[in-house]
Amino acid sequence: MWNPHFHLPVIHDWMIYGLAMEAIAGISLVAITGLAIYRQVRGPRRIGRQSRFANSRHWHAYYIEAYIVGLLASIFVIRGFKVALDDFPFPVWVTPISHAVGAALPPSEAGLALVAAFKLIISWMFFLVLGLVMTMGIGWHRFTAPVNIYFKRNADGAPALGAAKPMMDKSGTKPLDFEEADPDEDPFGAGKIEDFTWKGLLDFTTCTECGRCQSQCPAWNTGKPLSPKKVVMDLREHAYEKAPYLLNGTTEETPDIHDDVLSLLGKPLVGTEEEGGVIHPDELWACTNCGACVEQCPVDIEHIDHIMDMRRYQVMIESSFPSEANTLLKNLENKGNPWGMSEDRRLDWISELDFEVPVVEDTLPEGTEYLFWVGCAGALEDRAKKTTKAIAELLHMAGVKFAVLGGMEACTGDPARRLGMEYVFQMLAQQNVETLNEAGATKIVASCPHCFNTLGNEYPQLGGHYDVVHHSQLLATLVDEGRLTPVQPVEENITYHDPCFLGRHNKVYTPPREIMAQVPGVKTQEMHRHKERGFCCGAGGARMWMEERIGKRINTERVDEALTTNPDTVSTACPFCQVMLGDAINEKKSAGEAKESLEVVDVSQLLLRSVKDGRPTTEEVEAEKA
Ligand code: SF4
Ligand code: SF4
């Protein structure tokens, strides 16, 4: 029998209960209504591709929002009817919304019964939602997100940033040894949805479709087809579609299999529309591995791991990747650097200095504090060589004993690994680990954030354990300790570009900024997207060696943003960023859109300009010679 005066035993008239219920329901109602309005105002219908909800399935979101609004509103209406019936134990100051609603309602027991029934139905809808969300995804994350966050790859930090996920053998416990690996037995990346690990499938099903990853993705923001959200959603839909057949044990060999099932089972994971692929190759190869998606995801989905798994299969099994990358791989395999230059060219920069730099022959010279890992760009690319020389000069001035490997240094393997060619990565990495261990290196300073990341975070996967710092960290410490003193004013407006593999992947945001702050006269201005939300230069993920044919160039987008700060100089701390931004600035200069004097410099070059010990710098000697 319906009793309109029913209430909870014991707590029904506790002030704290009345207040908590009012506050939670009130705040939730405002928040969920705000979200629905935001979805309208910032939805793709109004702002198109810029909307982070582009690609999301809207009716699912509105369905769940309507369910929550219905539930919360019915709480206030029931309370309102109780106020009207003078059967409500809380005063106005504790439950103002309920009293306001009650003032507008008649004292009707029938009305109260009706709304209570409605609330009951809405509550039962929860179970309906529960059933539906199994296939909807958008509500399902409430159950899977805590598990997904708990099982993220780097439990003590951001997931899937820093080291790339190593390739494991079929046991899943040992890194894959290419000497013994068997592509028919061991997983060579992901060529089918079932090749992803359980964590991958959990990632796909956990996506909330919030679009935060998409809104930060440099590829999506420059008009390319890649959206990390869409990749995750497409993989999820494909997994849901295929799962019943996989669970049934249906295979392409199963007798009386239907054509539609056959085509589903044979659907390529990566392929064009004509091939019926789940992920288009243009999506797969547009990723710069910048990590913005991983950093932004509220439920710790590890997009980069999945993109790399698909790349690994495409490169190592299908031999299908952008043709330009072929040259990169050949050069890495044959010459140990992406440009295919001979190894003795790695010492050219030293001859341009006016002091001796010790080069390791077998082991590090006595008393060496740091092995200076120069990197391929730092040794072979003209603009990056200036940074290398600036770092060497600064270390020399500060009295830091350092040595270089010269011709014994090979590419760390980062571009090969990020391209998906794990075999070449392992080959180069093993060679370097052997060299470093034989030389007795323990402390390394690296000028390239990609080398810094690979040496410090990935070489331990292959038995190379070193204390690795980035040059900006070491130089900031030397300034801090008074071993380098910037004195010459540099009267310039400078904006700093965060390299993704220094910032987002390794959380080194402060040292480069500290260096700039110590240089007298420098006025710094941050770009809108900086630090965790910094925008890639377009070079990572081996993109440096691929053509960028679709949409706006990522480096141009970044330079456009830099220009909004009206800089005299753009500073950075990565040779690849320096090259990419430099190229875009040169184009802007040719188009008359940037001042002729605008340049990109590494923070070490900036510091060198300010730190004078009475001698001309190498740059000045060069300028004089010219
Ligand atoms: S890593 Fe960067 S480029 Fe790749 S999908 Fe994520 S945000 Fe986009
Ligand atoms: S940020 Fe994470 S949860 Fe949000 S859409 Fe992207 S992958 Fe899904």
C-alpha cells in the first residue's frame, strides 16, 4: 500500500542528511545541465572540427544526461510535494531548493505518488542504461575507468609517456629477441583486433568520448584525418562487432560461414576505405607520438601504445609504410644515422671549436664527469651543430670534464622505434649499450630530447642503465651553482617552445625557463599552448622523415602561434624542433609574414650569448671569419 508519509528510518530528519542531499543533488543538477548546454554551444554543429565533441556519438551522451537530470529533478519535486504537504523535517536554510519547489506545488498526495513512481522508473532505468552502455561505451566508463587507471603502464607516472612499450614475446614476460622470434608465434604488433592485449581492449571500452585528446592532437588540429578519440572509438566498435564470433570460435575456415561474417573476420585493421580497413593509413602515419592525447585523457587511455603496435605490424609484417621512411631505415641500418652520412663526419663540429674535446677511444678518459651524447642531428645537421658547439663551450667554461664518443656513437634508434621498426631499434640500441658499457659511461648529458628519452627511459629495457640529464638541466644547475654567470644583456622578447619528448614525455619544463630567466634583459612570453599543453613541432614519431601532404603543416601552425607573441627570438631545447620551427619561420619570412631578424635558437645558444669570459665565442669567431 502506498504511504505518502514514508521516510527513511533514523536519518530521515538529520539535518546533515537533509543538507548533504540538497547540496549534492543541486550541484549535480547544475553541472549536468551545464555540460548539456556546453555540448550544444561547443558542439560540432556550431564550431565543426574545432569541437572536441566532433566524432562523439551525441544521442548517447544526451540520453545519459537526460537520465541523470530526471533522477535529480525528481528528488526536488518529491521533496517539494512533502514541503507542500507539511511533511518535511528540514528548515528553509538547510533545503532552500526543496522549499522553493514546494512553494509552487499544491499539497497533493496523488502528485507526490506520481512523482515518486516516476523516480522509481527512472531509477530502474539505471539498469536499462547499464544494459545499453555495454554497447554504448559512453556510460560504461563509470565502471571500467578505475580499473583502467589502476592498470596504466607506468603506475608511478603518466601512462604511455616516456619509454615506448617494449615488444614482448608470446609469453608476454620477456622482451622479444629478434634472433629467435617467430612472426607466426610471437606478436609482431597488432594486425588484428585480437592482437591487442587485454589492457588495449580495456582502453578501447573505457573511452568517455570526451574529446580532450582530439582537441590537443596536432594532427587533428591541422586538418589531418587522425583523431586519437576516433582511433579508440573505431577500435572499440570493431572489437564489439567481432567479439561474438571470436568467442564462438568462428574462423575464416569455419564451414557455412556467412559472407558478411567472413568479411568482418578478414577486415584489415589498417587499410583504406576500399580495403575496408578499420584505421586508415593516413591516420596511422600522421601521429607524431607527441603524447598530448595520453596526457589529456581523464581515464588514462594509452593511445601511443596502440598506434605503435599497429605501426609495428605494418612495418615489420606488411612492409607497408610511407615510402620516404625507406631511406631513413636504410640509412639507420647501414650508416647508423638518419642522413646516411659517414661516421667520421660526427667529429666535424669539434674542429670548429678553439679548444680540445676529448674523444673516447676505448674507455672514458680519467676524471670525465659526463659523457656528452651529441646525437645525429647535433653532430651532422648544420643548425643543430651550433647548439652542440654552444653546449660544449659552456661545459668547457664551467670546467665540466666531458668527453664524446665521436664515430662510435650511433643513432639511439628512436626514429626507427617510433616508426614501428623495432628490429632496427634493437640493433642500434644494443650496439650503443655495448659501446657505453665498455666505455664505462655512467653519467650522460644529451642535447636531443629524443636521445635523452631513449637513453634514460628505453635503454634500461636492454640492460643499459645510466644517469641521463638533458643539457638544459645541466646548464641550469651550472648557472645555479655560479659556475656559469650570464652577464651580457640580451634585450629580446623570447617565447619558448616545449619539445614534446623533453616536456610532456619527461616533465622537464622548468630548467629551460630558468636559464632564460637568468639572462639579463630577456623578456619571455608564453605561447597559449605551453608546458603540458604544448603543441608539437611535427617532427616526432619519425614524422621528421616523412612528407606532410594533408592539411596545414604542423610546424607552420606552431610558428603562427609563436608569432602572436611578437617575438624577436623563438627558443627551444631540441635540435628537431629547431629545424622544424626554423623551416617554418623561413617560409614566413619569404612570405613577408615574419620579421627578417626572427630566429630560432636553443636555450644553450642564448645562454652562451650572455655568458662571456672575455674570450670570443665560437659563433663570434665564425662570424668574424665570414
Ligand atoms: S600522440 Fe600526438 S599526434 Fe599522436 S594521436 Fe596523440 S595527440 Fe595526436
Ligand atoms: S581523452 Fe580519453 S576518454 Fe576522452 S575521448 Fe580521448 S581517449 Fe576517450
